[in-house]
Amino acid sequence: MDQDHPAVIDMIPIVVFLLMILLMGGLKPFLDLMRYIRTRYPLLFLPEISPAYRQYLSRHFPFYNRLSNKGKRIFEGRVQKFINKKEFIRRDSIHEVTDEMKVLIAGSAIQLTFGYPDMYFDRFVTIFIYPDEYYSRLSGAYHKGEVNAAGVIVLSWKSLKEGFEDQADGIHLGLHEMAHALRVIKKLDDEEESYQFFDSKKMQAFDLEAYREIAKMTEGEEPSLFRDYGATSIEEFFSVSVEVFFEKPDAFFAYNPILYSALAGVMKMDLRTGQKITVMD
Ligand SMILES: [Zn+2]
């Protein structure tokens, strides 16, 4: 007899116990427990960031710089995990997908979902990077970025970088497109009645006030804090208001505290000056 047998026999009660839990409760309670542990102790489950990436975070993300040391480590680990999960593909005259490109894209996604520790946009695996605005055969027009339900995110590198140059003008392509991706995920989740990422009630509270703002913008009687493009559809309004939420939180709150609070509820964050960035429940 070899000596491995006793250890294997020791494992039997544990395996039987786990099987019983699965049989009694199905997979969901088990997955919920795993999610809870990952959310409660995120650093245990996150990879170490590649040192080459970290410099781009401190250089381009005021949000990251505002975080506590622990918050920074979580942000870094989540950026690395996002990069590990995605396929970045260069287009046209982009010769190489650089570290900076990956970090600006991943950082936009993680900043947007910092209130959702387990969110990695899993329905989107492929990210195409074009040098500049690109022609879309689908719409017959030039675009700076788009997100489609087939799981592809497309971005213009020039426009993406411009979004990072002035971080108080309320224009940020990375956040804008990732916000579209979130709404696509929410819609598909609802259709499949699968895991609910956004709380539907919070999203409805936002949409309700958003439609009022869109109506005001369409009438055009008073100037809006939001750029006109936001009035195109509820999806565009959501993305445009996410940009303003991150880049002009104080002005946003002063302009429309109901809308700001509704979006803060969806994002689970409050970014106003003097507020410590904490994830709310
Ligand atoms: Zn858009």
C-alpha cells in the first residue's frame, strides 16, 4: 500500500459535504458565497499588477490617486485582471498595442465599476483599437467608439487619449463607451433573467429623472450641463452623464442633485470634493 491513501480518505467527508450542499441548495448559494468572499477580501483573489502598468495609473487617473493605499492596490489588481481577460487587437496603422493603451482602456472600465468588485464586462472579450475615427459599415458613418451586443468594443486611440488630456471638461471616451457596455450587459441580463448586475430599481430611478432632463434639453429653453448629444437617446444620456459624473461631480450635484444622487446610487460611489471615495451599498 502506498502512503497517499490516508490523505485521500481524509478528503472523503469534505467532498461528501460539498456534494450535499450542492444537492440541497443547487449551485447558486455556493456561487453567492464565493462572490461574497471575493468581494469581502478582494486582494486575496487579485493578481499583482505588472510594474510597467502602474506608472500610467498614477499619471492618468486622478480617481486612482484619490484612493487609499488599499483602494489603490485593489484598483491595480483589478486593472491587471481586466487586461488578462481581454484580447486587444490593433487596427489600421496601429503597429502595436502598447502598455499605455491597455492601461487607459482597462483603467476606464475599472474606474467606472469600482463600486462592483466582481464586474469584468465578461460579455465583452475583444477590444479593437483604431488609430483615429473609423468608418463603420454598419452605420455608414465615422465613429470614435462603439460597443455591440456581439461582445466587441471598438475605440479610436486618438479620441481615447484626448479624453484623458482634460479631465474636467466632461468628455471621456473610455468612460463613455464602457458605460454603453454596462447598459448592454444589463439589458442582456434582464432578457436572460440571469445575474442582475445593476439594481433595477436604482437604474429606473436614474432613467426617470434622465427622461425629464432629456425633455428639457430637447425643448432647449435653458442651457443644460450636459452636451446636446446626450439627448439623442437614454443610452447616450447615460454615457454622457457618466462622463460628467466623474469629471464634474460638484457641478453635476449643484445642477441636479436628484439625478446626481440617482447616478451615485447606480455607480455606488460619491465623487464630490471632500468626499472620500467609498463604495456605498
Ligand atoms: Zn455613445
